[in-house]
Amino acid sequence: MLHKNIWAKARNDYSIGELRINDVNIPELSDKMNEYVKTWGETDFSSDKQFFFLVQEEETYTPYPYSNEDIFNFVQQYSNMVLNLEETDDAYEKLEDMAYDLVKDNSLAVDLFLFLPEICADNEFFNELHSGEKINFIFGAKEKNQTVYKTQLYTYYLINDYIFELFRNGMFNGKENEIYAKFINMSALYNIYIQIKEDYEKKNKKLENLEVNLSYNVSDSYILC
């Protein structure tokens, strides 16, 4: 089931619009909503909220092969693997294979390997630098390349919610900050942040609310779902 929440209000020269899908704010669509609200004209105060619930017919889709509980457990187990990973030159290259050995599914293994570092980095640097709502997937066969919204990916926000639930509940025996830092250090966003932050400081500029696009290289066997 897909849950959409549209909310808007306007007062004289002030307006705001927000659109959420499954309680996740979609900035690009919210901006379009805000443009519409500006057409309401001058008013002392006006607001509107609507909810939409969309249910797809079962015969029109293939259910995700793992339950949400399975994904939760995989996030916890994979995070422990990252925690206990030996600091060697080829340690990072081993992680994707280790994720596959854990879940026995190429696509979910790639999701854990790619998403968790960027999710943690997004949380850490959000006010200065964050990834956009779209992700580019670069396949070996160029004709398969796709750009999708994070909300179109079944696992993205599940993994996001589960890792922070695990952190909040202290499920790593006091090692939460260590795991969090390890994920950040292996993220593409971290490398981008370091480079841009240094450049901004040289120019005596403040790094604030900068959005960057993420691109992932994946094999042709990876399935977007």
C-alpha cells in the first residue's frame, strides 16, 4: 500500500506546500506543491490537507522476497560484520561478498553494501551537504541505466529506519558510534564532503544545504525493486 500525504497553507505573502510518500518528504514534489499554493492569492490564512491511499492489485506485482523482519535482522547482522571487519587494504572490497554470503541475494546484498554508508553520511552532514532524492544506477549494459527516486526502492527507507532504530535501542552493545563512524568513512558522501568543505573554507564560504546526486555502479544481475 502506498500512502500519500499532501499538506499546504498560505497567509498573505507566505506559503508552504509539502508532499510525503509513506511519510517521507519528497522535496521535488513539495516544491511543485508550494508553487501551486502561491496561486491561491492573498488570504489571511488558508490551509488544506489530503491523504491518498493506493493499493496495488496483487496480480500486477511480485512481492519482495524477504519480509521486513528479515531485512531488519540482515541490517543488524551486516552492521556487526562491518564493526568486526579487520582494517586491511582490501577490507572494503570484501564487504559486498560478505553481504552476499549473509543474505544469499545479490540485489539485497548490494543494497546493504551501498545504502548504509550513504544513509549514515546523509544523517551526519545533512545541514551542510546531503544526497538528492534521485539515485542513478549505472549498469554494465548502458541501456539498463536508470534514475529512480529513493521512495521507489523497496529497501531504501526500510534500511534507513532500521539502522537508526538499532542505534537508538543500543543493539550493538555500546558500539553504535563506532559502527556509525565506520559507515560514514566508507561513504561516497564523506569523500565529497571533505573535498567541498576544504574548498569552501579556502574561499571563506559557509557550506550549507548543498545537494549532490549519487550514482551507483551495479552489475547487470542487480534488480531494481
